[in-house]
Amino acid sequence: ELRHLLYTAVRARRPFAIRYPRGRGLGVPLDEGLKEIPIGEWEILRGGNDAVILATGCSVSYSLTAAEKLAKSGIECTVVNSRFIKPPDNGMISTLAGSHRRFVTVEENSVSGGFGSAVAQLIRQANPAACVESIGIPDEFVTHGSQKALRAKYKLDADGIAQRIVSAFPELSARTPTRTKR
């Protein structure tokens, strides 16, 4: 994905910013050739009717894992690779807002004035009844630590994302199957 974004940026012949994450990549197989990605176009990676997770960068992988964990409890989430923060994919937002009521944005950035607040505004314009939960870094000093520790602290790992979705939308877990007490 990153190499396709870089290829797209070079071909765009206009200002373009790409955020490179620190640390190791996921180790996914590489495509044979380079392909240009339509600028501003997001990608649905997983379908589900209960909630939509709109994630950026490294958060996409954690969001997919969170969706898989939630599916085991009967909660089905659509996961979107929001690979362009600006411009956002207004068409996809409008389409998803027409078919979903619950949204979660996930980013490794400040939730105050970041991707989540911009997308929440667009979602609410398309569907005033929509509920949006933003997961990211609070507007406070962030101490140093390993990526794993910081993701866990700010609920940006798969377990944290899943927990935040259940907390934000308790009606989802209330209707999932529960075990009978003996």
C-alpha cells in the first residue's frame, strides 16, 4: 500500500504528504507492479452492518483484528482503510452514512482537530442521527514508551478498539448471545 501511495504522489505532480510509521511493517506480500490509487478514494476491507470503523495508517491493521474479535461476539463491523485524510472520500462517507448509524474513527493522532473530528462532521451532515466515536491520542502530553505500550494505553490496539466500540455502543453487546447461568 505505501509504495502505491508513493507512486500516486509522484504522479500527482502537486503537494502530497505521506506519513511513514516508525517500526516494522506488517510483512505483507508485495504486488508485482506499481499502481496509481485514485486520490481521495478509500477502500472497504471488511463488511458488516453493526458499525463502521474508519481507520488510518497502522490503525487499519489493528481495526481489522478488532473487527474479527467483535465478530466472535456477534458484532459485525465494516472496516475502511481511510488512506487519504485530505481529501476525504465524501462519496463513501455519504454512502456509509446512508446505511449505518454507528461509526468509529481510529487514528494515531490527536482526536482534537484531527481526522476523527473532520470525518465526524461529514458523517453528521450526511446522517444527523449517526453516532460517532473517535479513538486517538487525547489532547495531553504523551509520555515516551514502546509502540505496544502506548497503543494499549490509548486503546489503539485491537483489544482497546474492540472495547471502545462495545463501550460506545452498549446496545450491540446487549443483543449478542450470552451464556446461560447454571
